[in-house]
Amino acid sequence: MTPQEKFLQSLHDLWERFVWWYEDLVRDFGYLWPIVFILCLSLFLVAFCWMSMARAEEINLKASWYSVESLKKEGTFKYSKGVMANGKLFRNDGATAACNLFPLGTTLRITSTSGRSVIVKVTDRINKRFTKTRIDLSKGAFAQIADLKQGLIPVIVEVVK
């Protein structure tokens, strides 16, 4: 048997299986099987979307901290004059965060690996190279979950509803 004949035979077998499957559907469900199929597919899609949304509420990121002093040191303070992306002045002791993964104004719970957590609000944006891996916390918020000497720690980020 040549490769072309094998291919044609496999197509013929596939077609026979499809016809057999179709006849079984019609026998079991009558001509309502398309409705049953669409219903089952819809339930599967709803379950899949629900599961993916449940997983998306917790994200593992690296957290760092920033302050007025660090902004002045890196030179971005003179351009922004301390104004965050939401239009308000930045304060070291505020419970704020800079992150590109969440809309401005989103309230987040940041939990360190030690179990300590802090509630912050996204008020600023972060450098594009850290977009998907990091969240910058204000100095005061970072100090509540870790020692400032650590600089960069792994955290779990949850959206607070």
C-alpha cells in the first residue's frame, strides 16, 4: 500500500467513525443533539472561565519599595514633582503601590512569605521592564511586611473586593 493509499484509507476510516458517531447522536437525542452539544460546550466554557478567574485573583510577584529619596536619587522626582499617575502627591508613609498589572485605584492585599500583609491602593505606574514581575510599594507599606534592608521580596498579590 502506497503512502497516498494509506492516507486515503485513514480519511475513509475517520469519515466512517464520524458517521457512526453522528448516527449514535441522532439515535440517542433525536435531532436535538446540536442543542445538547451547544449546551454542554457552553457549560464547559463557563466552568473554564470561572476557574481561570479564580486563579487570576492571586499573583506571585516580587515587591520592592520606593520613597521620595529614591525617586530623587534616580532622577524621576524632578520630572514628576512627586505627583503619581493618579494625580496626587506621593507620600512615603502612604499605603500605595505602583504596578502596571492592575487599573489605577485597585485595592490589593500584599502578603509576604512570612505571612505579614498590608492593604494598598494602586496609585502609580512602574518602569516598563518590570511590568509583569514586580510591584513597587511605598516605603511605609513595605516596612509593614518586611525589613527595608531586604529591598526585594517575593509576595502574593490579591485583589480586594
